[in-house]
Amino acid sequence: MITIQVFRSASGSPASGERVHVWKGDNGSNEYTNSAGEAHFASLTPSEYEVTVAGKSIFKGRIEGRQVVYV
């Protein structure tokens, strides 16, 4: 499982209700952030991924466990 935690850049507060897409090659998965700004991807394992939040590319690289991003 991997978790993406999304925070607002301006305020530092968790970004709830954001659509997070994590993908690798042609395969991807979508989740929405909870009140803590976390989107949990139970079926994904540590690997190289690209992360988009609300359609904008936010992160590219290896994710193991948890990745924090800012929007």
C-alpha cells in the first residue's frame, strides 16, 4: 500500500476532497483525499510513479509507503 498526503502550499493545511491519480505506464488508480489530506492506494506497491492532483502533475519518482506533496 502507498499513501499520498496532500497539503495546501499557501496555508500548510491538509487538502481534503482532492482527486489524486497515481500511475505507472498505462496503469493508474484514483482516490480522493480524506480530511487529513490522505489518499490510500491499497493495491499499489512501492515503485516509480507519477502523481497528479486535480489534473496537475505534482510528483515523479519512487514512492515507498507515504509521499507528501503540496498543491
